[in-house]
Amino acid sequence: MAVVVRFTNEGFTPDQYEQVKTKLEEAGAGTPPGRLYHVCFGDPNNLRVSDIWDSKESFERFGETLRPILEEVGVTNSNLEFFDVHNIIVGESAASATS
């Protein structure tokens, strides 16, 4: 079953986010299997991340790579929330959205 994973960490900055993205790419995990959607949003001094995964197990496998990278860039007080997905509707422009 698909899940929404919501990540919050007080003071998560754009610099930290970019470092995490770079390190994930270097580790071969920039586009991990099972992640359907990823969005980073919010106040630039307090970013949040939400992903939709095909299963909690897929996210947990990814987490084995993600956790040490978060610690390396100083992100240590993360809060993760998991929600079962009831429905996903993909809009026409979803394929053209960029990061």
C-alpha cells in the first residue's frame, strides 16, 4: 500500500537540503526505487519534505542510505510521519513539473 512520508526538522535549510540531494545522488540513491513523488516546500529557514512511496518498506530501505547522510549534514532531530494513501490523482501538468 502506498504511503505518504512527511519529514520535518526545525531549522532545515535550503543549503542542507541541497547537500542531502547531492550526497544521495553520489550514493546512487537520488531517484530511489519505490519513491513515486517528492516535494520540498515551506519557509526557507524551516523546509519540509513530503514523499509518496509505493510502500513503507521501500522507504525503510531508502532510509538506510538517507539516515547517515542527514546526520552528516547536521540534521539530527527529524520527525517522520507515515500516512496510508487513500487515493492519488495525477494532474495533466504533473509530468512537466520540475524541481
